Amino acid sequence: MDIIVYSKPQCVQCTATVKALQTKGIKHKVIDLTQDDSAMNTVQSMGYRQAPVVVAGSHHWSGFRPDMIKQLS
């Protein structure tokens, strides 16, 4: 399953999410929303207004969610 973290610079929850994924050894891709207009449009079309947004297969969520990250491992 592909896991994408849509992130922004200097975002505490984004950093915590990426660090938690790394700690658990979960492969993921980070996309900077400030550098990719298409990614920003994708996130907004999903109804999200804050970062991070994590997309894992058919599941997605916003914010730092250790409970959801645990389900990925």
C-alpha cells in the first residue's frame, strides 16, 4: 500500500507524523503542499484544510493520529 503524507514546512503535527512512520519502519512519501499546487488541490478536494493529511490506500485522515499510524504497522 502506498502511504502519502501531505505536509507543510514548520508543521509540528506533520513532523510528528513523519517521525512516527519512520520509527515504525513504515515506508511513505512526503509531499510538500507549499511546493505542489496539484497536491494542494487534491487535499482540498478531499475536504481537508489543515496539514498533515495522510493517505493510506482507501483510508485518509488529517492531523497527528498515532492510533491510525499504529493500524498501518
